[in-house]
Amino acid sequence: MIRSRFAPVLLALACTTPVLHAQQTEAAVQTVAPVQTAANDNAVVAMAIPVDREAESSSLPDAPGMEQTQQSQDPHASNAGQAGHTPSGEPQQTQRILGIMPNFSAVSADTKLPPMTVKEKFVLATRNSFDYSSFVLAAFTAGFAMNGNSYPEFHQGVKGYARYYWHGLADTASENFMVSGAIPVVFHQDPRYYTLGHGGFKKRALYGATRIFVSRSDDGNAMPNYSEIIGAGAASGISSLYYPTRYRTWTKVGQKWLTSVLIDGAGYTFKEFWPDINHKIFHTH
């Protein structure tokens, strides 16, 4: 009796449950479908707008990935990335010799530099003339000159030493401004010393010594070293103007000119081997 009484209710529930289940499933499908459609639309838009990842990464402040790629393409990357070596693996010139003497005009082997401007040539001459080492060197040379009584007219004592001292500074400045400044500007020459860096000792020593006769033009071509020959001669002539009268002769000026040229030749030769000396003896790069 109970079953027969509740049979219509159970039958109604049995029929209603599949309908509700179907409606819920349809609603769920309708809810998910817009999400999938939106995702598909975004994917289509993303595919339609190409993104240049390389340009985007290169615009970053550091972009380390780009830098590493460029270095890996360099056949000499192991040497080029090491401080104190040229791209070909040769030791580099340093700004100073033994940490004291200025070496501002020396260029490392296999290095190509743009031409110097007029201002840069005079700046180089100024740096060489008024570097602190110039004052120290003048102090020593003045002492030796006074001890040897090179110029008796200067006398001895503090006043005599002061005369030797400022004459030495003036000689250094006049030669630097003639050899590295004025004459290179007039003849469009490069006053820097370009290291050879390759070959045997004799070849490199001869190369260094002959740089007093051979130089480079501003465009990189070889030409006579007017800057050294004429510049040193002009500086010797100028220096005679502030020395006692009896030293203003062609002989005295010629002796000073020859001495200056020979000293510069020895300096070029030493600069040629300085990177190797610095590397092998002092074990620095």
C-alpha cells in the first residue's frame, strides 16, 4: 500500500532528475565556452602580432645575452677579454712605465686608432710636459748638472739649483710641444708610437730605433718623421734663448738637438719591449 501510494511521486522525481542534470550540464558548457573562446581569440591576436624578442632584449640596460654572443663570435675572445692583452694576444702598453714614467703616446701592437685632432695633440704634449714625473725627473737632472758644473753662470747653492731646475723643465716642455704638438699639426702627422710587437729582437729593436726617421701621417701612411727631426731642432733653438749668450751657437744648438733625437730613439726602442718586460719580469698583464 505504501509503495502504491508513493509510486506517482517517485515516478515524477525519476523523470525530473535527468532533466535537471541535463540543464546543469548545458549551463556548465555555456559557462566554459566563453572562456575558451576568449582564450582562443587572445591566441589568434598573439599570433597575428609578431614580437621581435631580439630587439626587445637588446633594448635592455645590460642585455648580457647579447654581449656574450658577440664575444663568442670573436676568434680571439679569450685574449680580447683578458685585461692587458691585445686582440692578437700580445701584452699591452701601459699608461706608465714602472708605474712612474709617462707612456701616454705608446700604442699597443695591432691597434688601429682614429686620427688625432689638433686639440688632442696639444693635450698629449701638455700631459707629457706637466706630469708629476717631469718635476721629479727635473729635480734629479738639475742635481747632476749642478754637481758637474754644466753651466758655471748658474752658480751653486739654492739659487743655482733653482736655475738648473727651471731650465730643465723648460727644455722638456719646449721639446714636447714641438715634437708632439705644433709640428705634428703643421705636417698632419700622428705623434704616437705604434708598437710593432712581432718578430725577433733585432727586427723590433731596429723598428723602434728608426721611428725617429719614420712616422705616420694622420691617415695612417708612412712618411718621414718631420715631427721628431724638425721638432727637436726647433726646441733646441728655442731653448738657446733662455740660456747664457755663449751657448747660443750652432754647435751648442746642434749638440742639444742630436742629444734629444738620440734619447728619443732609445725611448722608442725601450717602449717597443716594455710590454714584454712588464709581463715577463713583473708578471703583470
